[in-house]
Amino acid sequence: MAVKVGSARIDENGKIHGGRAGDQSGKEVSTQSWYKHKKGWRVLRCKNADKAEKIARAMQAACDNANIGYDQYQRLSLYNFAKRVDFDPTRIKTPCETDCSALVRVCLAYAGIMVENFRTPNEARILLRSGEFVELKEGRYTDQSTYLRRGDILVARTQGHTVVVLSNGSKAETTPTEEPPRTILKRGMKGDDVRALQQLLIKRGYALPKYGADGEYGAETERAVRKFQTDHGLESDGEYGPLTRAALAAEPQPEPGTVRILQSTSIRAGNGDPYAVLQSAAPGASYPYVAASENGWIAVALPDRVGWLPKNAARIT
């Protein structure tokens, strides 16, 4: 039996943006048989089998939900709705949009793996840096589906596409292929996972001026971790455990939540004047923020769908 994968693929018009919210064709977010990508696949396997199962379950649920469609210009629409319902795709009741990498991020969040926003060119790096995944580089994983396992994440080499594996290959390992992950890092440890932590600390503004990202968890790294923990209301024990990992991996800036209307405008069905007017918006009115497009329009949540208004008519808070 062919191995199945799920992903956000293309909109109802065969384009990357401009369609109506939700899956209009039944194929915008859907399953298909595994295929060999022309650019080649990178294979990322979650170290935790339970989390891998949740990743696959979330992807299958997204593929089965007709309220979830494809649009690169509205790629965070699904994410912003999903975070209100514990990232459970079965609970998405309003038509919204996503793209392949943003959908994978929702699946990760459903499994409790919180990472910063990414696109396919940096997806593998972000996932490996989280400490939750290993990369399987042998040809039996990258060039065929026989050894793939439900919950594996495939990312096209260079810019391209990403999918989640939804069924086991005929020779999928039933036991882990890697050593169990070190869930807690602390002073005295060494290795690439320590170096990844140090690089993330530096990126978040917690400097390591003396030794930098040298891969050794010394006093300087411990002080930086303690400072981060204090700043974020965590127990300041200097150890890099699950709570500190989740807080450090989260996006440094929270996504805005409300759009307040500054001047009379129209809310339209798409991000541009040619789209139909859904309703008027008066100064002082406010709507839940969904996403922003590259052409100066803001998506807001209406009771039954997503609408768009010009950015210069509103303020995001």
C-alpha cells in the first residue's frame, strides 16, 4: 500500500494566492501518495513517538477540514485561529488559509513543539535547533518511502515544499533509530545541542561575550539561561529544561491581536479593491487580527469568514 502524505498544496485556481478562504476544491489541503521530489527530500523524524503521532493526527485533521484552504499571502491565517483552540485543526470553524510550512508549524504546536515562524528554506534548521528532531540522511529514507514512519516531516532541499507522512512504510522501524534526546541541558554538558542553545540565546539578546557558542555549558551559559528564566517568569535554576526550551523557542514578538478602524472603509472578500465588499467598517470598530499581506492589506476575522481592509485605514494593536 502506498505511503500517504498530507500538506497544503495550491489554491482552487491552481495559484499561490487570490482564492476564497477555505478549501474550495477539496485538494487545497489534502493527502496524496508519497512522491520523489525533483529537488530531493530532507527527512526529519521526531524523537518522541507520541509527539510524532500528534503531528500526523493534526495534519490528517487539517486535510479533512474544508474550512482550511491555501493562500501564501494569508499563510498565518490558520495559525492565528488555531492558537485560540489549542492548535486543534478539528476545531477550526471559520474559513481560513495557510501554506505548506505554516501548516506544519500548526501541527508541531498541536504536538506541543513551539517554534518560531519559518518557511521551507529554513524549516529543517529551525526544527533541528528545537532539539525535538533528528535528520535521517541515508538514501533508504530520502529516496523512497519504504522506511518512512507516520509523523516524519519531509522538506524539499532548497526552496520548495514540505509534507507530513501519514502512514508507515512497509519496513518502517517500530523502535527509535536514535538515542533518546537529552531533555535537560545543564552545566558541564557539551555537544551540538548545547551549541544550538547558545546560538538561540545570542539571537534572543542574551550575550555570551567571553566564549560564544562553543558547545560547552559553562558558567557563562548558565548565567545567560538564569537571566532568560528570570525575565520570563520561570524558575531560575540555570538548567535548559522543557519549559525554558518552549519559552526560548517561541517567537520573540507576540503576534498582534486586534485591528482598530481609524477611518471609514470597506471590508472586502480579498486583499484588493477588485474583491467584493462584505461590509462597512466605521471608525472605532475593532476586529480580531488574522494576517497581513505583502500588498498593504490586513485580514480580520468576521463571524463566518476572513475579510480584508486596507492597512492605512486601521491600526494593529
